[in-house]
Amino acid sequence: MAYTFIKALGGKIGNSLVELDKVDLAKSLLEKALSKGKLLLLPVDSIIADAFADSAQNQICNSNEIPDGWMGLDIGPIAREQYKAVLVKSKPSYGMAQWVSLKCPPLPKGRWQWPMP
């Protein structure tokens, strides 16, 4: 879901999962959040891979600079710390996660680095 928003902002997302039919909706939601002074937190960095496989090469890069042939599969270490800082100060809430990466063992690190209430 994040890469749809990043694409809406003009970011380069390589082969990351994106809902092309929702890019305009993402743009309008970003504009609405901005007009109301609300924070819509997107990952600034991502763990990317050249394939969705255990043997894939992976690295970390800016979420809006993912090269062609690579895909974002999890949040990176900077995003992890930013999310942690927001979550520890927040009231309990529910959100969506990029669960697809849980099926690829070397990659699911982002969500599980801090205790959740």
C-alpha cells in the first residue's frame, strides 16, 4: 500500500507492489491529510530485493528511489525508528501492514523490532 502513495508523490518504486488504479485516490488522500494538518507517515527507506525468494539479493534504499528490477518488501531501519517514535506516543489503534513480506524469511524485520501494546 505504501508504494501506491509513494508513486502518487512521484517516487520511483521499481517493481514494488502498487495499485495503479488507486494512485489518484492516494494523491487526493495525501492532499486531504495535508490540508487538515494530519500526518500520513510513509516509509522513508525500504528493504528491497531483486526477487521475492529466500535467495534474493537485498539492500536498503530510499523508498522513493527503488531501482527498476527491485521491489520494496519491508520498511527500512530509518522508517522503523520513525514509526517506533510515533507508535510509542500514540493511543492504541489498528492499521494495515505489508504482510506479503512475512512469506519471505530474510525480509520481515520492520514490524517486529519493538513491543506492541
